Amino acid sequence: MSTSNSRPIEMAARTLAARFGIPAILVLALALGVSGCASGTPTLAQAAPESAGFDREMLEAAVDLYRERVEDGRLRSVVLLVARRGQVVLHEALGWRDYESQLAMEPNSLIRMASNTKAVITTAALILAEEGALSLDDPVHRYLPAFEREGFDEITVAQLMSNSSGMPRGPIFLPGANAESNLVRESERFAESVELASRPGTAYGYSNAGFNILGGVIEAVTGQNLEEVLRERIYEPLDMLDSSNFESTTDNGRMAVVYRGAEGRRGWSPGDPPSFPIVRASGGMISTAWDYAAFMQMWLNGGSYGKVRLLSEESVALGLSVQSATGNYGYGWMIRSNGSFDHGGSDGTFAWADPDRELIGIVFTQHPGGDNPSSEFRELIERAISH
């Protein structure tokens, strides 16, 4: 993982985990904590812009991009967060989480993350790979026997994680999915009913269906519901206590309404039925800007957050390298030529991180189709770094 000195501890931790059936990551965290080999990595804390090397006036100019659009109705809601080296220099909410009721958007409002969920799912898969519960190079049919069908038998776990499995983009689920089902069963139905868009491993093809199959693999190897896996292995260790994966389990008093299109038509509202009958892996995460920034900081830190280590540095390096046969997708992240990584979601979310600048930027709206100047915002934030 992080240092050569910690490797004997890691090996002993994994041996104990295998013998007693304890998740290796928990044994390892205890071992490193006792040994003192984990000195701790940056965690999020509020700070003045100047202390993190930012020009305060330029940061304010970046916020003004959104303030203007909220005031004239081009956007209903936004939460902005900027952090550098774990120092949060901007965390501001603008607009309304419910415009008709005049309920203000707040920094800790709950947001539907849509495809920003995908990096959380790949993180869970990488954790399970480190625990030895699965191998990224294994064919999916090792865990989901329905995938022994010709053509589908070539799909690997890694290909699902990198959008190079050949699975079509959608649908999210096939007709007939219901609350009594689970991701294992819905994955099997995909194998039984759909056709591949390309031969596995030969091309990049963004696939919500593929990520739901990845969720099925995770449920199959753990024997748990996906939500339980994410909570135990990611949310609780990172203190992401506002994060979950199903609308009906959230605090509706903090959820933001989703407004759609340039006109800001009211779409999904707190208290409405969930968009899909079961927890899914293609989307569905509900979180806050702060929680998601903590998750991204873990990736920036090389797999650790404070004294908690979720991933080895090797796994992080894999995830942040282009893994798709074509395109620029790693494991749950879009990888850019300058080394930064990012992802967006269809309900209006976008988050990026830049390892060279040690920077995290988050723009969370709930207004897909609104006038969202995220590229301009990112450019101003990067220019605001004075040293």
C-alpha cells in the first residue's frame, strides 16, 4: 500500500482476515493504527482562501457566475465546494431546494448524484478485489452464471468498471423489475435478453446496464444488498453519514427538488416514489457536497483519508489510469490528459480533482438542462490559485 514498511503488516492483516472471516480492510486499519505506520493524510476542514493559496476575489468571481444565473432564473439551485490539500476554501449554496415553497438551498442539502455514483461502485469493487473476494480479470460468469452465454462469457469485471464490456448504454433495468428483485436477478435478466453493442474489451461504450451488472457481481460475492456494502465499506469509514443510495431512505426535509430543462420545470420532488424499484449501481447515490468531497479527497490521498485506508496506492493508480480500450475512462472516472479526473451526473452534478494542484472542485445543481457554467467555473478556480 502506502510504504514498503507497511507491507509485512498488510500481509499479516490479510492472513488474520482470511482465517477469521473479518474484512481485511478493517484488520488492516487497526494494524496500521496500532503500529503507527499510518501517519494520516489530509481530511476536510474549513480554511481561509489565502491559507490554501487562493486569490479571494477570483474565488468570488467564480461564485458570481452562479449567483447571476440563480437570480435571473437560469438555474434553480447550486452548491459549490472547492478544497485544496484538504482545506475547504469555498462551500456555498445558492438558490432554492424547493422554489415553489421558497425553501433555500443549503450547503448540506441532499443531492441526487446520478452517475457520480459510478466511482463509488468501482471503489467498492476495488476494495473487494484487495480482500480477495473477486478478481478484476475474472469473467463475470464466475459470479453470475447466466453470463456463460456465448459472447457474454468474455466479459470481465474490469471491463464493467471501465465501460468496455460491450454492454449497451441502457436500459437501466428491463421492464418488469420490481421491489422484490435485486441486482443479481436483474443482471441475469440482462444476460438472458439483451444483445451486446460490441465485442467485450474492444471499445469504450458508456453503459448504465454494465454498471448495474457490476452491482450484481458485488451483491453476489458479498451476499449483501449493495446499499449495505457501500455503507459498511465506504460511507462509515469516511464519515460520509449523509450518503445513501435510495430515495425512500433519505431525509426528505433536506432533499432538493429536481428541476428540468431551460424553463426549470419541476421534476422529481422529495416524497415522490423512487425513480427505480431497487438500489442500483448505475446511479442512485444521494449525498452532500461535503461527503462527496471527502470521498474524492480519499482518491487524491492515494486511497486513505486521515488514518483510514480504503484502497492501496496501486488500486488508486489503476483507477486513475485509462482502462477502456478506446476513450478516456478509468475505473469510474473520466481521465484527462493533464492527469485530472472527473465525472458528471444527469441530474446536474459535476465534480473534478486535480492531483498536481491538490485540488477538488464540486458543482452540484439539481437542474439538468439549466445554464450551468461549470467549465468557466473550473477555469476561474484554477486561475485563482496564486501559489
